[in-house]
Amino acid sequence: MARVDDPLGLLPYETLRGQPLAVVLAPGQGVGFAWEGGSLAIPTADPTAVVARVADHDPRWVWWLARETALPLLEAGVRPRTCWDLGAVARLLWAVRREEPDAVWAAAHGLPIPAPEVRRPAMHGGPSLFELLDQDESNEGPIGPAGMLTRPWVNGFWAADPHAAQQWAELALQVQQIQATQLATLADPRAEPRQPPLPLLTALSESAAALLAVELGLYGLPLHIPTAEGLLRDIVGERPRDPAHEQALRQVRDDAVLQHAPGDAIDLRSPAQVRALLGSVGLTLPDTRSWRLEPHAATSPLVAALLTWRKAERVATTYGYSWLDRCVEAGETGGRLRGEWRASDGAGGRMTASAGLHNLPTELRSAVRADPDFTFVRADLGQIEPRVLAAVSGDQALAAAAREEDMYAPVAAALRCDRPTAKVAVLAAMYGQTSGAAGAALRDMDRAYPTAMAYLRSAEAAGREGRDLRTYGGRLLPLQAVVAHAELPQGAYGRFARNAVIQGAAAELFKAWAATVRDGLHQLGGRSGAQIVLCLHDELLIHVPSEHVDAAVEVLETSLAATTRWWAAGSGVRFVAEIATGPDWASAH
């Protein structure tokens, strides 16, 4: 591609809208662009300002990693609308475990995935051996003799000047074109020809989820610190003054249980000792899981105290005062709980986060409080996994049930059982359970929904045999590697695959919906207005100016309808969302 140094007038604005435009920021130096047929280097001390001008023409930004490129743009007030994240698409397409450019480039070109780069500290104030090697290799260009990206470029040589950024953008565009071509080969030839292929649409929504993950980390979850401190006092006691005081408070919590225990004191943190204690009072149980203990709480003071202790212990050890001090930042309008978000975990493809964002106890949710003049709007996809099963399997009978507001009612009629048993049977089918309380109803699933059950059994067989699968949206499930490396207990591979094709597809639908909601909320004010602040499995939590609550609810509803029209096209399956509003997370249910 030709290299030019002219300003923005040379960008083909008339053809940019919706088209891939690779962008690389060289902080303090300039910005590099690449598009089909050309590329451009623009020297500038403020590259984000240049990108802001181009953003008005609404290209589809192509970048190596959202956290590398999108974060400085968002911090500068530039809110990209659409993108193609090479790392996110590589995870979808090739199941790469690292999304860094060297791994993505290697996967795109069929090369061995390199090990993560290890940087060594310099000795005696001078350059390290690795830094000297980087200097020696920097003149070789970004691609080495073996076709791999060279170390200095992987380590950031592209940020040295705008011309290097331009070269890095050209390589990004090259990878994007390879990814788009391979995604097209995954398209179902029976699909509606006027609609973009589903794997391509999945790549776009996975990219948008990677961008949303950066926004979630930057914006944070509103959390009212005084309320949180009050809840902690109620659950675990006062704030410890020092380690000795903390140990004393811990003993007080333990004593509330041990006062009901006969004999010598035991370690409540040892499941074996707790099980033996329960046996000594006549409760012989296979394990000490809370759901096994709960039926005995009404008749056993020991069990009731133990369940209360467990809740307090979890909060004290994971969500105590140290967590509050470490993870929640005080601000002018209120606190913010921030963590690092990932757009796709290693198993189910769901969005995950650090800092306890994905496991915040119910007891603390009332501390997640909207800022003044703001309101929370919460939306939860109802019965998403069985509805996804109906859509991806093509089972017409199950799809008919999924057209109802509560799909378990018609399923119960078809299985000739009550609704709770029908629910357990459907969930057991997706999780590979073959016996238990819903065993008879589960066997009736074969009669009532043979196509759906055949779909699940096919996935299970692939898991047992170590055959790779792809989800409905095209995400690779590398079962051959999982089995080869013995990453699961023996016999679990079939169940893993059976659930992964459903959970993975459900995660893809959720992220596509979240991406559509994010775009719709942009019309309500972007970062300074309505903002997604939490993605919890199948639930979205939106922080919105109170005067825009009705508009946000409409965005949620219309976005779900728009998303399912293309995601579940022709299936006849209905997807529903339960929507509620409130001043805090607990009340928005």
C-alpha cells in the first residue's frame, strides 16, 4: 500500500461508512489508518482528536485489541460505535487462548501459536539482553523470516512513529480480511441469502462485547460506600482495627455456631469436620452443600446457625472491608466498583469480571445505588437456555412451546407432568443428567422433542470422541485439545460438550443483544447519560438519567426484537426479557 503524509482530506470518506478501517494510535506521535485500497500516516501530538474527526463518518473500526486502542479513545470522550476486534474474533474463530497480536497473527496464517512474551528486567540500569535483541531486530520490519511477527513490533515498536503505526494498521487490516473470509466459509448455505452470514454477525457482536468490556471497566458499577459499610456491619460486624481484632471478630462468628455443637470445637472451614459434626447430631449427609442443609434449618438450630455463618463468612473473606477499600473508588457523585472485564471466558463464552463483580452477594446489592437523578433499569432474559435449545436444534415442537411467555407450561403438558418437574427435565437434558427426580419426565423428552434431544446427543458424542464442534454462531469448541490435555475429569467431556453448545450459543445471543442495546443507548447521551454498567450472565443493568427511563426500557425491548429477528431467523422461537426499574439493584427486581 502506498504511504502518504497528507492530512485527513485523503481519507475516502464517501466509502468509509460501515466499512473496515484499521486504526493504530502512536501516543504523542500520530495515528495510522488502513482501508481496502490504501493507508495513511498522520503525525500529530493528539491522535485521539484525529480519530474523533474520522468517527463522525461512522467506519467500522478495526483494531488488534479493544483495551489497547479503545480505552484511550473512550478516556478522551470518543465513543466508537462499531468495531472489529481481531483478538475477540480470533477467540471465536480459532479458539486462541491469548488475544495478543502475535497469537492472532499466527492463527490467521496457520503458524504455531507462540508462547507469551517474557520481559526481563534490565541489570545495573542498562538494557537487558531482550531489549538489545529488540534493538537489533527493529530494522527487520514487523514480519520475521519464519512469517511470525517480530519481537520489537509485538512489544510496541509500532508506537514509535505514525509510519510504524500505519504499517501495524496495514497488518491489522490483512488479518481482518483473513478472518472475514474464513467466517464466510462457516455460513449455512440454507440461510437467507439477503442476510449477512450468522458467523459474521457473531464476529461483529463479539467485537462489540470486547468494546463494551472496556467501557464497563472504565465506567464502573455505581456503589454507595456508606450503605455498603452499613450492610457489612450488619453481616460481619464492625470494621477490624487490626489483625488481632479481625481474628476476635472471626471467633465471635464461629462461636455463634459452635454453641450448638456438642463435644470439642471444630474447624467450620473444614467440610469433613462439618460433616462429622452434623452426623453427631443425627444428620447423615453425603456432603455439606447449602442446598442439602436448607431443608433442615427449620428443625435444627445448628444447621440454621451454620447457614447464617456461611453467608457472613463469604462476605467477610471475599467482600469485606478490605474489598471495599481495595476495589471501590470514591467519587463526587458516588463510589464506583471497578474490575477488569473479559468479553468471553474460556468455557461458556460468557462475559466475566474481576473484583467480585460477577458474584456480588445478594445481601450487598442494595448498596449498588444509582447516582442522584439516575435510575437503574434491569433486564433479564427469561428461560434463555431452553429457548436457545429450541432455536439451534430446529425442534418445531419445542419452538412452539417457546412461543409462550412461560415455555415450561406447554412442556409440562407434553411430558404429562407438573411444571417444576418439566423445568428440571429440560435443564437436566441440557446438562447431561440422565436420572434423578425428573428421570421419567426426562425420558419423555425423547418422545416429545426428539430433534432437540438428538442435537444434544450429537454434541455429547463429539465431546466423548474429542471431535471439535462449533456453536450455532460459529464459535469453535476445541474438544480435541480439551480431551488431549485431560482438562476435565474422566467421563465429563460429553456433558461438557452437551452444555457448551447451548451455553455458548446463549452467551452469543446475550452479547448480540447487549451490543444492540449499547448502540441504542448512545442516542440517550452515551457516557454522560445512559450506560450499561453490569452484564451478569443473562442480565443487563443500565444506569440511566431518570427522565430517560421509559426510553431505556424501549431500547431494551426493541433491541431484543431486532436481535432475535436475525439471530433466530425462521425458528419461530420467542425470546422474552423481564424488565424492572429502581434506585438500587436490589429493588430493580
